[in-house]
Amino acid sequence: MSEEKEITIYDIAKHLNISATTVSRGLKDHPSINIRTRKKIAEAARQLGYRSNTFASSLRSRRTQTLGVIVPRLNSSFMSAVLAGMENAASREGYNLIIAQSLEQANKEMENAETMFNKRVDGLLVSLAYGTESIQHFDIFFNKKIPVIFFDRVAAHPDGANVVIDNYGAAYQVTRHLIQQGCKRIMHLGGNTLLNVYADRLRGYKQALADHKLPFDEKLVLNGNLTEEWGTEAAQYILQFKAKERPDAVFSANDTAAVYCMIALKAAGIKIPQDIAFAGFNNDPISKVIEPNLTTVNYPGYSMGQAAVTSLANHLNGNTDINATNTIVLRSELIIRDSSLKNK
């Protein structure tokens, strides 16, 4: 059976008895073609089954109108909000998105970067994997002057740009709030400090302790992958302390670890917040399901996604230079709930 012939602008032109140039301009909504003719061309294209040859078009323009997005994982409410913001902005700016997840693995992130490069994306948006220690695998983009914007989990690069929140300031606020509730032995559950988000949250925690004349104790800092399982393990670590040395508060660098740590401690008879106050980070839906509801930091994933794509599109369209702005800092907000209110 012979393969069906691909419909071209010449077929549409013959069908309507007009020139191929008029068809080409009409399909692009060129103002030199009147609206009635444009509608006829669009209707004929639909009836005949015409498909725009984006591959040929991209070869001519050296643009694919496609942006690559690499995220640590897709099963995150925060990342879902980010991607929704990206989709909205990309649609408005006339771009399509190709989305890949690194599954928190550096080697998978490297594979994703190479795939995006081979797909000839016009620009790249990246939130780094938990295990990423170097960003050399993005040099193929920088060397070709393909713009890269890091968001949330970012890395410093002279040719790149970052979209973040003030993680240091937000962590300082959380720790100060716990201190104002009378807490003196505040434990910090953190992540890989090679990543900006966890390094900055640790710095904010330590600075708040110092400013309020509370000693920093290394035994009260536990770093891990902040998963559900790890949160449960963190609870077992806390239960090993003698009663007088036990933390009277926990500040977790994400909500997942905080909630599962709370669940395990409650099962062991610990009262929250009376015995141990709790605060998390991210304002995930799980923070409003746990009882008591979890104090946390809200930061706008949707706005972060929109800002990242808009910044990238503006750069690609020659309106701005991402190297000039370099870092966009979005607002965050401390949301105080019952889990931390010892002085309710």
C-alpha cells in the first residue's frame, strides 16, 4: 500500500486557485493578506489535512520554538506548580516545552542534558538533581551560546541566570519563630549542602541561633535525602537522645521529612508542639493534612515557573540579556500553624 502524499502549500494554492506565496503568508497570518482570504486558506488547510513542516521551518530560522526543562522529579506538588507556570508562560510566548526528570540522579541529569541538546532546544530551564556536584554537563549549551536558566536548585555560572527565593532569609525567619516560642534546642533536618537551597537554609538556621545567643550543636543537624523514609529515620535518631538533651523543636528543610518525622514521634508518645515544636518548608498539601497542621514556608512555584520562562523568552527575543539580570529573587512567606505554637 503506497504511503499517502503529504499536503503542501502548493496543493492548497491549486485548490483555491491562488499563489503559493499568498497561501504561505496567509498561514502565518501576515497582515498583507486580508482576513477573508486567511480564513479560506485556514479552512482549506484543515480540509486537505495540511501539516506545517516545523522541521524545515526550524532549519531556516535556526529556531525550534522549543524550550527544554529538566526537573528532579515530577511527583512533587511544588514542581507541578512550577511546570503549570512554565506551560502558561511558554504558550503565551509561542514556545513548546520538552520536560524530563532526573529522578534526583546526576548521571540521569547528564543524559537529559545531552538529549535536550540533540533536540536543538532554543534554551534550557534546570532545577538540579539532589546528587549533582558539577554542572560541566551544561557546558555544551554555554559553549554554543544556548541560554540556560537554573531555578529553585541553582548553580552559579557567569553565562547563566537563576530564579530563586531567599532561602537564607526564610530559614532565619523559621528559626527565629521557634526561638520566640521558647525553643532552645532546635534541630535542623537538612539536605545536600552542595545544593544552594539546603546550604542557604542551614546558614539561616545557624545565623538565627547566633543572633539569639543560642549555641550551635552539630548533633542537632542531620542531613539526608529528606524522603518519607528518611523522615521516619530522623525520628528514631531524635528518640535516642536522653530526655533532658532531646530537641524541643525541629526545623526541616522540606515538609515531607517533617511530616513523617512527626508521625513517628507521635507514635512513640511525643506530643507536638508541647514536647517538640515542628516547622517545615515548601507548603506542600501534606502540611495541611497532618495533625497538628505544619508551620511551613510558602513560596510561589507557579510564579517561579512563569518568571523562568518569561526571562528566557525575553532573552531569546532580544529584549533582555539574562547575564544582565543574572538572579531573580521571588518572595516567600512564613505560614504559622499549630505544630510550632508552644505559646498558643
